[in-house]
Amino acid sequence: MRGKFISLEGGEGSGKTTAIHCIRQWLDARNIPYIMTREPGGTPLAEEIRQLILSPRDETVNNTTELLLVFAARAQHLAEKIQPALEKGSWVISDRFLDSSYVYQGKARGGDTEILNQLADWVVGDSKPDATLVLDVPVELGQERVVQRQHQDRLDKESLAFHQKVRDGFLERAQAEPGRVKVIDASLSLDLVQQQIEHQLSQLYSTWSGNV
Ligand SMILES: Nc1ncnc2c1ncn2[C@@H]1O[C@H](COP(=O)(O)OP(=O)(O)O)[C@@H](O)[C@H]1O
Ligand SMILES: [Mg+2]
């Protein structure tokens, strides 16, 4: 029985890492096999590409370069880690995946949606996540939550307008694919965020456990 593939999406400070802790507990309680992973990255080669993408640098990073690096890392991640795990029956939980490309390289950087669709068809095909949870918070709240962070990467340092586009972009992804992409109101207390996440997990589980 193929595992379920879940991605977590949202801007910095929206609560993705916190959501992953909650999902881990939920899966452990049911003895469901799973792996946790992240994008860009997830394999040694893909993590090297991540460093290339996220390191602050003096040279301007061309938008097409950034886009192709992200998809190069994703091809490796899917072939070497995600697909094999799903085939073995593990669930796969990824901190970011394809929707981040539509949002960061597309909406925020002005990348062409048609090109993104073509790359998504080519690189991801029908291996899209079974469910994508968008952790949605107002930009200011996300910024407040990460303000203590020591290490800020190249994208964290973008303007408020950039982060606003990121938020809007994720909400547009949910409108474009409402069956797969679910918005979680992550501005609420941890308890209430957890309840929303567990509701989505239960929906997935009911389509999975019935067939085990
Ligand atoms: N619902 C919440 N209420 C209050 N604080 C939260 C909530 N979700 C996350 N946080 C806190 O906000 C910060 C950023 O959350 P994190 O999960 O690291 O976000 P992300 O991984 O999306 O950048 C962390 O310090 C976390 O403990
Ligand atoms: Mg995180």
C-alpha cells in the first residue's frame, strides 16, 4: 500500500516546523511509518543545491537560475527519496514542496505560471502531494515569530512586500487546487492549529487505512 504524501507550505514563521512536530506525534500514535524531509533539499545532492540557492551573496541571482536550481533539487529529491519511501508504504512529510515554487519563483519573483506548469508536469508529473497544508498567518505575525532567529537566509531578508506576495501566492494555490491544498488558520493558538491539522490528517487516513 503506497504511503501518503503531505507537504507543509507557508511563509517563514507561519508554523511549518511546529506543524511537523504535531504530525509526527499523530503518526507515531497510529504506528504509521513515515519519513520527514524538506525542500529545497532532502538528499545530499539536493541539500548542496539548497546551499547554492539560499546563501546570501553579492552577485545577483537570476530568477531563471533560481527556478531551475529549485527544480533540479526537486527531481533528485523525488527520484531518490520521496518515490522510494512512498512505494515502501511510508508516508512522506515534506517541509515545503512544489507550491513554494509557484509562490516564490512564480508569484513573488514574477515567474511565468505557464513555465511553472510545464516544469511541474515534467519534473513532478502525477507525484504531487496527496494533501498540502498551507499554514496561513498575516505577514506581520510571521515576522514577529521569527524575529528572534539568529540566522536569516537570502529569502528571509526580502521586503515586507515580498512576504505579502508570498502569503497571497499560497492562498491562490489553495484556490487553484482546492481538493489538494488546504488552508490552515495558523494565527490561532497552538491547540486550535493542531486541531485543524489533525482534521486533515484524519481525512487522509480514512482513505488509506481502509485499504491496508
Ligand atoms: N500557533 C502558534 N502560536 C504561537 N506561536 C507559534 C505558533 N506556531 C508557531 N509558533 C512559534 O512561532 C515560531 C515560528 O514557527 P515555526 O514552526 O518555526 O515556523 P516556520 O517553520 O514556518 O518558519 C516558533 O518560535 C514557534 O514556536
Ligand atoms: Mg521551519
